[in-house]
Amino acid sequence: MRKKKQNPFILDEIMQLSREKQLQIAAELIIEASGYSLKDPNFAGTPDRFARSMSEFLWTKKRIKKELEKVIAVEFPTKYQGMIFSKNIRVYSWCPHHILPIQYNVHIGYIPAKKKAVVIGASKLARVADILSRRMVLQEDYIMDIADVLEKKINPIGIAVVLEGVHDCMKIRGIKQQSATFDMSEMRGAFADNEKTRNEFFHLMAK
């Protein structure tokens, strides 16, 4: 039996609508495809709520770029040569394979440059991690993006990022592992080259 071809004109028309309207239609299709009726009072306003929620959770590439530029616009000169560290940054992202949430615990450390050293505000590490999480992205790409943004901005002699990920696509479907985490690290510069520096970072993480 031949598969019925999707009408490309309908999809083209939908893509011309506003982002909010596209998300509302997506919710309506999910509800209908699941065997429910949009006339059911339990779904009254659901497409609109879904659109607003997804707009909060998932940002466009343009918005992410704009927000990052604002957050890291200001830097401060410093003579400090020690490690700057922020841990337990809780953010939420989305799995691009299943469009299900991922909860991250993010730990970031860096050591300012030896010459013309600069730092960014205390909250900015968390803000960078949060902004970059608001999209559908692989964990492997997300961790490198955090390191790339900070490395480019402050040019440190070393930067370290660790992610502890709890993937709903592993918890509520498939293998259904409730306690499993998916962890990884990105070590650059002094953190990659110096075991003592690396150990200091992991010691601060464990405190």
C-alpha cells in the first residue's frame, strides 16, 4: 500500500504563521492525534498554554544570540590568578531526539589570563549556562558551547565545564532508568594540562 504524500502546501502555509500560532497548531495536532477532542473542556486553552510554555522553554537562535551578547557585554579587569568556580547551576534543556526535557547540574571553573586578565560578573556563568540550555541540543554540543562562549569572552588560561544530565527520554521511556545520570566534562588549557588544577576543580565540586 502506497503511503499518502504529505501536502507540502499546507505545511508551507503553517510555516508562514507566527511562531506562537505554529506552536498552537502543533498542540492541537498532538491532542487530536492522541484520540482526544479539542471540544473537551479539559483541553480548553491548552494550545495557547502550550505555545506560551514552549516559548519560555525554547528560544530562537536569534534570541539566544541577543541574550548572550547582553549577558557577557561587561567585563572587569583583575589581578586575581586563582580559580573562579560556580557549581550546582540548575538548568533545563530539551533532547533533540525525542523532544523531552533534560535537567542539568552545571559546574564551571576558569582561571583568568596572566596578562590583561578580565572576569565577568558572578551571576554570568549561570546566565550563560541557562541561555544556552533553552533549545533542543545534544549534551555533547551544549557543554562545548558553554566553554566556547566563555573562552572567547575572557580568554582564560584554562576553563572547565562539567554536566550532570538527567534525561527524561531515559526515565519515562525506553530503558526507564529513574536514577541514571549522563555526565561529561570539558577541560581546556590549564585544566587539561595540569592534574593539580584539575583535582582542585573536582575537589570544589565535591564539597
